[in-house]
Amino acid sequence: MFLVCAGLGLLLEVLFTARWGGLRGAKGLRGYPTRWVAPVYGAVGWSLGELAPLLVFGQVPLLLRALLYLLLVYAAELGSGLALRRFLGRCPWEYTTGHHFRGLVRLDYAPYWLLLVLAFERWLTSA
């Protein structure tokens, strides 16, 4: 599960960055992965894989599940960003635009994260 989520996360990051680059007027659709986030995607995906069935089959309301998933994603992004800053001297995804917290978490990306984690939850619990 860890490796699958790490790979899917990198693929989605390439697609997402290519899309945003195209919207900002970049020539061609060039997406770029940040290799440092592969373990983050893997860990979050594994955590969601463990958490989602417990919440869904435990009858936790959708809104509460979505908020818990979003908190998990943001905690992982913030925590790993702080760790990378400490050990590398910088974080590869320093946000300078949009609504961000300390350049590490883009709050305006919440709808994208929510769509992604809810789709992942559905995939995990549909079997």
C-alpha cells in the first residue's frame, strides 16, 4: 500500500503541476515531481488505508471523516515540510502564492485534497 500510494502521489503531482503550469501560461504541459514527497504520499496513503475502513464502517458522518482526512494530510505536509527545512535547509515546495501557512501548506488546496482523499476512501471501502 505504501509504495502504491507513493507512486500514485507522484503521478498526481506531475499531472497537477502540469495543469497549473499550463493555466499560468507555460508552454507545453510540463509537470514535475518532488521526490521528497514520495514518502509523505506513501505514509498518508497507508494511514488513510488503515483509518478509512474504521471510520466508514463505524458510521462516522462524511463531513467529520473529510475533516479528519484533511487534518491528516495537512499535518503530514506541515510536519514533513518542517523536517525537510531543518535537515535540508529548505523545503522543496515552498509556497509563495495563495493562502499558505509558513510556506508549507496551501489552505486553498483543501478542495483538491478533499476530493482526492474521499475518492481514495471510496476505492478502499468499495471492495
